[in-house]
Amino acid sequence: MKIIVETTVFLNGGDAAIQVATKRILKGAFGDDTEIVFADMDAQVAERYYPDNAFICFPSAQILKSRIVRLVNRLTKGWLQFNLIYSILIAVIFVERHFGWLKYPGHGGAVAKALREYIAADLIISTGGTYLSKKHRGSVAHRLPEYERDIYLGKPPIFFTQSMGPFGDDRIFRRLAGVLRKSPLILVRDRKSMAFAKELIGHADNIEDVADSVFILTDQDKIERRRAASRVARPGRRPRIAVSVRPWADFGERDREVGRAKYHQSVAQAATWLVEEAGAEVTFVSTCQGIPEYRFSDSDTARDVLMYLPDHVRDSVVVDSQFRDTEALLRKIDEFDGAICTRMHMCILCLCRGLPVLPICYERKTADLFRSLGLEEYVTFIDKIDPNSFRNLVERWWQNQESIAEKSSQGTIALRDSALSTVGILKNRFAPAELQPEAVSA
């Protein structure tokens, strides 16, 4: 089979982890010889950092770079933009399918190359993530021409594990509802998302509730070895704590600068307590770092946090700004004893290796995850964070590492099994006859 996974953002390390997991799930469902191509927002750059994957451009994003489209967009104040992109995509597809001999302008370009891959694909998958909601309206509008083109090709997209909604009541979301109704499968990672999707499309017949795909990367042996090692005294060894921060600007009712200062001061207070009271070494390390072409750099935020640290603490704190792919990042995580994480997929990768995690939640998806683990008492929302109360929470979290690790390990294994169930769902619905369970057993 040939499968396109579209609208990926490999330059975001969390999204790259989603794609590693997605690839593993797809090969589990359809076989190791399955051809997987990623339609990425920054395909050329992604190719340099992830050379073992096949990339094509994200067609509508590429079209948006056109001077003509930008001019039309400016003249019509954005009114024609997405209809124009959709029309261009359909026109190019029509020529490719019916007049392959015609060497039209752009025949050798990135968009035409990508659309040839789409025409040849057996399945199209929209990557997992958190991008279909009224909070991300622009992201929804940006993706709609892609989805409507997929439907035109007779290959409506499968939606991998999503946190969806709430949705707005306007033209953009009415178009999205039409896409979701035609999707053969929508995977959501929580009940709230299922309720929002059901409300938008009017039924839940094509919706399945499964854990985030990245949980398939869980290493049960490493978790069990870590649990056994944690019960053994290690004299002379300082605890090692990973801290993942990220740039953030939405602090609810708080002024942006006040909210950012509270956030940075709180993380600094946490690091200070861990160094002074737990004797820990603290390393700032995250999923989004070391790629200058990406718009976010978590290590820059880490350096901002350092300004709030007392001088005597800084010698025990390191900012790691190195780029790592998913496997290398997992190996780095193995070095630590616990983690304080803002980015959700840094939380998940740490859980996959058995680390107790203290989350700072910037969207409900992280809070929902830790509630499912029975660890809601350790959840802090970024728009409510306070330096003194967060320091107290870090102390309580550190003192209860054993019970937290127990809950985390049990819950993580259950979430891995849920993510693994996606393999069976895909195989039963979409695999060729020879790969169906009955055919294999026969």
C-alpha cells in the first residue's frame, strides 16, 4: 500500500514523535513494505533533519507562497484565498489525471509532484494533533483545501488521534463538518473531543476513542527496570531532573508580560527547590529545540528562566539546546529520574520511559491526560501558575515519587494498549483482503 500522511510539522519534535508512532502503527496494520510519504509544511527542511523519511510539499501551503495568490489574497482581503487554492489544486489534478502528456506551467514543480503522489496513494491520513477547533480557526481554514481535494480524489482523509473542538458556527466549520462526515475514520484521544465531533457532524458512527499514538513507543521493560532500580539506594548519586518549557503568550485574564513572568519565575522556583532541597542536577531539554528554521525554540525560553535563578543554583542547571530526533530524545530521557514538562508530547515521551512527570498545562489535552492517569492533583494550568504554590507542589511531587511512578506506569501501559488497538482498527477497515485477520489465520 501507499499512504500519505498529510499536514505534518516535523520541525516540531512532538509532531515528529507522532509521525514515528504513526509509521509504526501503519506498518503494523498493513505490513513492513507499506510506502509512507509525509506531506509536510516545511518538506525541504524536514528532509535534512529526518533523511530516512520520504517527504512532499504541503500543496496548499506551497501555493500560498505564490506571488499571484498573495496578490489576489491582498486585493480580496482574504475572501478568495482558500477557494482559489482549492480551484488550483483541482485544476492541476484534472490535468495530471486526464492529460498527463500535457506539459503545463508548473508541471515540474513541487505542487505537481506532490499531487502525483496523492493520485497514486491508497489511503490519506491527516496527522494526529490539536489543530481542529475554533481556537485554531486559521489552521482549520488552511487545511480545508487539502481535505476537499482528498474527497475529490475519492480518498477522504482518515483523521489520526486528535484533540478536537470546541467548534465555531460559521462557514469554515460547516465546511469542516462536511469533510468529517465523509471521513471513513476519526480517531480522538478523549471523550470531550468525541462529544464535540459528534455535535458538529451529527453522529459518532465513524469516531473511535483511542490513546495518543505516541504511547505506542512505550518501553515496558525499561519502565519495569526503572521501577525496580528506584527501590535501591544510590548513595553519592545526585538526582537528575529534566525540565521542558516552551514559548507561550496566552495567559487568559493575566496580562501577557505578567503571565510570562509568573510562568518563568515558577519554573525557576521549582528548579531552585530541586537543587537546594533535593540536591538535584537540572537540565532544560525539550522537543522543540536545535532547529533554527522552526519558529519556536524551547531552549531560548529556558535561558529566559535562568535569569530568575539565584547565582548559587545556576552551577547545577544546564540548558541543553541540541537537536535530537525521537529515538535520540528517548535515549536522553533515559538519563533522568523525573521531569517537569510543559509540552504534552515531552510529557508522553517521559511517561513512555517510566519517568514521574509534573505537568504544566497550556491546553486541556495535557490536563485530560493526567486526569486519566489519576494524577489530576499534580496538574497546574499555565494561566494560573504561581511561584510559591508551584514550588510547594514540586516539593509534594518529589516526596511522592514512588506512588506517582506506580500510577504513571500502570496508566501508561494501559494507554499503550489503547494506542496499539489502532493497528487492529485500521487492519479491519482498510487492509487488502490478503492482510485481513481471517486470511492470515487461514
